[in-house]
Amino acid sequence: MSGASFDYTISFERDATFYPDATELAKIIFAVLCVMFTSAISLKYYVGEGTQKYRKTFMSFALLTMVAVQYYQLWFAVLEVPIDFASDARRYDCLNSNKGGKVQSGNTAKHSVNPCFCHANATCTLSDGSKFNVSDPAAIHFNTYNSSEVCVDDAGATCEFQGLAVERFLEDAPNRDCDSARGDRCSLSQPCTPCEYSAKSEFGARWSRCATCTAEHNGDCNFVPGVGPYCYKGVDTREVVPCVTCCTEKFLEFDAQGVCS
């Protein structure tokens, strides 16, 4: 974990439906005006309209209301981190979650393994020291004994391709959608990036793999209205939609040198 990461211990969580936009500001102003109008009418019958006591009482109540509103906003402000502040700060609860289908920190299950680990034509070294070139499933003479699954099933196996080590786990996978101290849920106020491989072209550098879709891990998001998980509808919009698939297809992409990514 990077030195900028920290543990988040405050249990309070703001309403996920809150958006600090013009509509919410108008609602707050309207609510304050309603309170002030109601107070003015009530004080009129309580102390009498136009009296010195009325003016003093009304001004005191107005000042108290202003202070209460300011403290209300300040309370929420200290509990939320702006999205563009301390982008490298990550919370433990987010790193240790599988929100939106991301890889949970420390998870060694097969769906958390790097899909490029021991891909076709790479060299696998098993924990007993034996080596073999991984067979291509598309080849006519595909050999299951030399398949990538054999290497993946061996927890102590290593892999390399063209002299470069292929890591078993993607180092940055647990960091997905955890920048700027975001929480452990893909909520309305903190939506996640879609897991589908097709979203890579639209989101570019913001996109990264989720856990790999497997027979045992089908990527069911278990969506609950109002709770989530919610994902961005597009890269240039704040509109959110329910996350469709909480895993990434095992699609391998190779560059001009044949290196998998």
C-alpha cells in the first residue's frame, strides 16, 4: 500500500443521493425561507407584531437559523473529500472491497488472477521446477497438460514471456475506483467505471480490469435500487446507471511485440 493511503474510521455516511448542484441549493434556500416565514407568523401571535421584543426575538431566531445551517453544511464538508483532492489517497475499506466487481486486495481466487498470466506461448515454471511452453487452445494439437490452467492452478508457479515476467496478479487491480478516498460502494454519489471490456475504448486510462468472468464467478452485480452498484453511463457525463456486469471478460489483447495486456 502506498504511503498516501489511510484508514477511514468515521462510521457516518452521507446520503448517497445528495448532489451539491443548483437544484439542491434551491431546495435549501426554499426550506430556510419556509422556516423563516413560519417563525415570523408564530412570533406575531406570541409576542405581538411590530413590538421591540418581536424584532429582537425574530432577529435572534434568524441568526440561530443561519448558524445552524452553516454548521450543518460544515459537518458534511469535513466528512467528504473532493474528487480532485489527494487522488492517491485510498481507504482500506475500498481496497479490501469487491465493489462493482473489482479485485479485492489480498484475494487469490482464480477470478482474481491476471488473465494474461501464462497465456499461450508463454513459459510456465511450476513449483516443482518443471518448465513448459503453454499450449495455444486454438492450435490443432492443443495439449491440456501444458495449458495455462495447469500453471494457474499451481499457486507457486511463475511465468515469463520473451524474457519478461508475467505477474500472477495485477498490482493495481485493488486500486480500481478507490482514488480520492472513495468508499467501498459504487453509490449514486461515487459511481464506478463499467467492467465490460468494451468500455476500455471509451474510458481510456480511467478503465482497468475487474475480476475475470469465470464459470464460478459470473459477475452478477446483485443491484439494489438506491443502493447500487451504480456505474458511469459515459466518460463525459455525471449520469449514472445500474452496473450491468461486475466482471471483465477474459479477453486478451496483444501489442505489436506480442505482449499481452
